[in-house]
Amino acid sequence: MKPVSTEAMTAPETAVNESHQFCTFYLDGHYFGVDVLGVQEVIRYQEMTRVPLAPPVVRGLINLRGRIVTAIDLRRRLELPDGPLDQCPVNIVIPTTDGAVSLLVDEIGDVLNVAGAPFEPVPETLVSTARELIRGAYQLDERLLLILDTARVIAELN
């Protein structure tokens, strides 16, 4: 695979009084978010074509309105256990300067506006690979929102 560069994929670090919007999703029971400005679209599961000799995190290729998009299995990328066999993941399509990439997630959440919450460091309880791919976290009323660094998720596959 050739190097992939990303455009404005990560939210800047926030002060307590700043507000940011995140596209949220679930993965193995964890609650994640990516900067909503870095999401092209969210689509249901698409049939994939396997890629011989591709890294295990590359689940395959999908055809998105005539464009070929690489689908990355975020469970494998974050070293989480495989999901149930009967579960169809959802595609979060992320634009890059070299074309779009799809991140496969268990379930899509909402667009969440985070205002007034401090941006915390990455929790130490996460496995090392996941810690490297997460920018930080917001402690919400009901749960922890982990902010995924999509640029790192994509760039380190090369």
C-alpha cells in the first residue's frame, strides 16, 4: 500500500470552555468518537473483496459509487477481540488526500457536541496499541468517550 496522508482528521486539544463535535460509535463495548469534520459519510455494511497479502487489519475493498475504498477492521487495528460472526459492521468513510478509507465499527452512535468537558489523557488501562491510536478521552456523565486519531490509524498501515 502506498503512503496515505490525511486532511484535518483530528480535533485540536481542547480547553474546558471549547466545544467540538464528534461522530460516535461503539466497538467491543467501548464508546469512541472521531471529529465530525473528518467523516465523509456513514454507510451500512458493504460486500468486500479480499486483498491478497494485505495486512490482517485490511478487511477488504468496497465499491463506493464507483470508487474503490479500503476497509480497515478497527477491532483488529486496536487489538480487540473479533466480533460475533453474525454481526455486520458499519462503515465510517474517512476522506484522505489519496482517496477514502472505511473504518469498520460495530454500531454507529450520534453526532455528539462536547462542550465544557476537559480533554483527558489516554487511559492507562487500554492495551498499548489502542493507547497509541487514541488522542485522549472525555469523561461524560454516563461513560468515557475515547477520541480516535484517524490519521494514525490510517498512516501506520503503510
